[in-house]
Amino acid sequence: MIKENLRKAADIIKNSNKIVVFTGAGISTESGIADFRSEGGLWTRYDPSIFANYHYFLRDPEPFWTMHREVEHLMDKAEPNPAHKAIAELEKMGKIKAIITQNIDMLHQRAGSGSFKRIPIFELHGTYRVYHCIKCGKEYSYGELNIKNINYPICKCNGFIKPKVILFGESLPEGILEGAIANCSLADCFLMVGSSLLVTPANFLPQVAKKSGAKLIFINKEHTPMDDLADVFLKGMAGEIFTRLMDLLKEDSQ
Ligand code: NAD
């Protein structure tokens, strides 16, 4: 079954040149960054209503920063895996129109995505590497924050400092969702990798692409509540599936 489905997915990719890739935390687990909801994921250790909630952060930033130190360290050490690299390779081949990611880890950029055909990368939930004061907006680099001996950093204006990641209860960066929707509505293929499709509004995007006539390929370790939308569902580890998909595409081009 997986073989047949791999063939079907490779054919869709072969016949597409406006692929929109949509990724979630699952694409980066093989790079050593745990997702949130799987066993051993961050949410099993850090209650998101305290550690990743914007309103809680405004009262007390300490729990967020406790979790963020761990996340920051993991993300700095992580390297792009075969799935990130295959997506960058597909961009080189002129197949990809845009990447929409829920991840904050910058592994797509580090795999080279966005630099070959200058496709846009929509980071729906922001990025872990840029910090700012939520009161005056002043931006900081991680080095400048010097957080070793403090519980959390504070700006010169006395405002709390936070990475530009989107916490629960916070709005998405301006224009990002609109850009993502516009790209999904022009896609000929929507390639979802490693998302539980449980987080709104990001999980509206497969429906936008479907309504606009795109073929949908889902690559995920587990089933999602939206599997009925998929033309092909490839169940398994993203790195391994992408390696096999890229082999098929290479064989076809010889
Ligand atoms: P999620 O944790 O809700 O779902 C991840 C999905 O990926 C699960 O269905 C899981 O079965 C699947 N998965 C795990 N490993 C996989 C693998 N190797 N191959 C294929 N599938 C795999 O994540 P989500 O849907 O992205 O949404 C939750 C939020 O998590 C997002 O807002 C995102 O910002 C945040 N997050 C990001 C990172 C990151 O930047 N790497 C890490 C953790 C959480």
C-alpha cells in the first residue's frame, strides 16, 4: 500500500509546479526537536496554559522563559534532516511556490529553502531567533539578552522581552495568514508534512487548497482529523518517506 501511495504521490509532484508545502512540528522531530503533542512531547512536561500562554506571560514571564531556554538550546543544536533537505531540493527543481510552516525552528531556511528560487516562507507562529520588547518594540539578539543569571530579561523601558514566537492567545503576525491563504488558493498541490492539524487557523489551509482544486498529499506518523481531504496519505516518518519519494523522482528523470 505504501509503495502504491508513494508512486501516486510522486506522480502528483511530477505533474505539479505550484506546490505549497505546509509543515508542522513533526517534520523536525527527526532533527531532535520534540513536537508538542506526541508522547514525550513538550506539552507532556510543560502545561501550555501556563508555559505558552500570552496572558500568563504578561503576568509572569518566568515559566515561559524556563521552557524557552530548553527549546532555544535544542533548536540551536538541531540540523535539517532529509525531509527539510528534500523540500529545498524540490524548490531547486522549480516545483515549489511557497512554504508555510507552523515551526519556529528555522530549519527550512537552514536547509537552503527560500534561497534557490526565492520562494516565500510564511512562518505562521514566528521565529525563535528574534527577540523584542513587548512594550516599546526594541529588538534584541540572544547574545545581548545575557540571561544566564536572571529569571527573565527586561527591556530598558521596563517591558518584558520575548522571542517573536506566537503564544496561545496572541494574534498571528500581520499579513502572514493572508499571504498563506493567497498561496494555497493558487496551489496545484498542497503537501502537508508532520502536523496534527489541530491548531487553528493554520488547519483551515488544507481546505482552502482543496476548494481551489489542488491535489493534497499528507505525510504524517499518525492520522489527522482531516485525512478525508487527502488524495494520498503517506503514513510514517517524514525523513524516510521523502528519501523514497526523491529516489522515485530521480529514477523517473533518468
Ligand atoms: P503537533 O505536535 O500538534 O503535531 C505533530 C504531528 O507530527 C503529529 O501528528 C505526529 O504524529 C507527527 N509526527 C511526529 N514526528 C513525525 C515524523 N518524524 N514524521 C512524520 N510525522 C511526524 O504539531 P503542529 O501540528 O505543528 O502544531 C503544534 C504547534 O507546535 C505549532 O504551533 C508549532 O509552532 C509548535 N511547535 C514547533 C516546533 C518546531 O518549531 N520544531 C516544535 C514543537 C512545537
